[in-house]
Amino acid sequence: MIGTYFKQFKRNIAANKTYSLLNITGLSAGLTCFAFIFLFGLLMRAAMINSIIIMTRIVRLVSKTKTETGIVESAVSSAPMAQALKHDYPEVENAVRLRMREEIVTFKNQQVLQPGITAH
């Protein structure tokens, strides 16, 4: 019974070569696109899981200051804070202190004063 299906398949391909070529090409292109999209989705999911794992290990130190108008929260700390955190708390693997400032940036032989540069 399967042999008759293969004979009919061969006859249809031989009789309608252009139509069969278009169908086979379209099917293979569709399956290839599906495979690439599926693999891209798997890759993005793996990257997202890795970034979530890394993000759960990053902490931002925030100081709260009481003023007359209310409570102000800022990410400002003293200079020796990073070393003190690493020394006093064993779960702290690494620490860095960032500050916002203006810098002169050179791009294509033009110097521009750029505000909002983060440096450590």
C-alpha cells in the first residue's frame, strides 16, 4: 500500500515539475525559518535566565536622609565604603563606587563637554 503512494508521488512530481519544485522549495524554506526562530527563542530564553541569575547577585547601596520636606533616598556613599563592605561582610564578592561627572569627550576631532558620565 505504501508502495502505491510512492508511485503516485513520483508520477505527480514528473507530471508537475514546476509546481512540485515550488512546493518543495516553500516547504524547506518554511521548515528552515521555523528551526532558526525556534533556536533563537531557546538562545534568548537561556540568556534571560543567565541575566536574571546575575542580576539577583547585584545590590545597590542606598542612603536615606531625613530632611524638612521628607525622606530623600540617594545612591551616595563615602569613599571607604566599598573596602569596608568587602572587609566586614563575607558575602560581598566585589564592590565598586560610581560617581556622575562631566567629562570632555573627543569624537571625530571634536571635543564636547558631556554631562552625566559615570566613572568609578
